[in-house]
Amino acid sequence: MSQPEIDPQILRSIQALQEEKPTVFVAIDGGGGAGKSTFANALVEQLGSDAKLIHIDDYYEKGHEDEPFTDTEPVYAHFDLERLKDEVLNNSTNEGIVVVEGIGTLGRTLRSYFDYKIWLEVPAEVRRERGLQRDGQDRANKWDNRYIPEDERYVVEQQPQDVADFIVRQ
């Protein structure tokens, strides 16, 4: 995927927030394969040396990747929220712009921690194709039967797009 174009309105909004407070937390959310990491890297690069990037995937508990998806389990249940809070969200040593990318950042549990929220709206078929390019064609069953249904459930249950300050449509 080529480097995405960052809308100037996003940059202006984040920079305006930075004038008001020493630390600005930015969330980038979207379904699997939406391009969150790619978008976040481009955003951090354009924001400059005051920005740092956190990948929410680093805060998921290891070893649960292949557990079956159930209708009763909360979407993305195996997440170490306390560690994310301690190391990032409530850490007083953070200064500048902290960009946190990953699915769940605009869910009900985390959204209140962020000053600026970005949702990447990408059709499921595009996300699936990107995911298969990244993960390999042998993961098609997982994309069809786990990732896409989990993402759809997340959007219905948590409505992350409704709290976004900016929606990037691809």
C-alpha cells in the first residue's frame, strides 16, 4: 500500500490541540486491513519529532489469537488495558503527540482517553484483500470466518465511527 495522503484538516486539528495541552492523544481505528498502521506511520511522519506511535496490538495478551470467536465474548476480550493505561494513557512522562493505532481505540472502553479520533472507513472486501496480501492466502478462512465478522460486530456494538472527529473514506 502506498503512503496515504493525510488531510490537512487532521494535521491542523491535532496541532491546535497541541497548543492547548502538553500531551495530545490521537486514536486511529478501523477494521482489520483498513490501513491503520500505514496511515499512522504517515501521520506521525508528517507531525514530526513531537509525535510518537503506539501499536495497540502490542497490548493484546499473547496466545489467544486462535481461540474460537463466540457471540458472548466481548470483541477483543484479550486486551491488557491496565498495561496500556500504565505505560501510555496515564503515563505523565508522555509529552507531545501520542498516536495510538489499532482496532478498539474508539470502542467504549478506550475512546474517552483520546483528544482526537480518526476512523478509517474501508469496505470489507478491500480490507480482506489487503489482509490476504499481508498475511497470506492460507488465512482466507480466518478472514472470512473470524476477522471480518468480528470487525462487523465491533462496529455494530461499539459504533466507533460515530465518535470520530474525522472519517477517512477509502
